[in-house]
Amino acid sequence: MKQQAKYIFLLVSGGFMYSIIEILYRGYTHWTMFILGGVCFICLGLINELIAWSTPLWKQMLIGMVIITCLEFITGCIVNIWLGWGIWDYSNMPGNIFGQICPEFTFLWFWVSAAGIVLDDWLRYWLFEGERPHYKII
């Protein structure tokens, strides 16, 4: 029960934060982005649960970037292509794949990953008796 509460809290926290970022960036969001943001936040937090803390932060950010991009692609294929909801469309962006992901946003996810990784680690430490965060920069 305690684990479920932790992951629900992290899902809601990540979903809320991502929704706020999206509203500030493009003026609106969609409920599916709340879910995607929450799932991404949980996945970013699991990086330090699954690999050593000694892994340099930039490598963790790279892993986070790949995770977010993959989840964005899967979600886009479901909500935009399969369901036809048209939540986003990167078709006019260079290097896009099916209009669902593009290099510009993939690069952005690298930097967003840093904030997500660090915030999740500290939330797990402060609220859920996790290990105190410590990072290797290089």
C-alpha cells in the first residue's frame, strides 16, 4: 500500500508539473499529457533505482531523454495517429518521425530530464525514506 501511494504521488506530481510547463509553453494542455508527464517522471526517478549513483548525471540525462522520447512516440502513435485526437503534430519540424517526435524536442528532453531526475530523487529522499541523492557530474 505504501509503494502504491508513493507511485500515485509521483505520478500526480509529475503530471501536474508537466501540465504547468506545457500550459506556460503553448497555452494549453490535454489530460493525456498529464498521464504522460507522470509516467515520464516515475521513469526518470527509477533511473537511480536501477543504475548506480556513480553514473554521471549527464549519462542519466541521456537515458532520461531516450525514455521520454520513446514514451512520447508511443503516446503520439496512440493518441494522434490511432485515435486521431491531434494533440500535437511535429510534421513541420525537421527530422520528425511520423510527426510524433523530432530532434528539437528530443534535445529539450535531455535538459528536462535533469530537473526530473533531481526533483524525483529528493522527493523520494524527503518523503519516502529513499537514499540521500548524490551525483557524479563527470
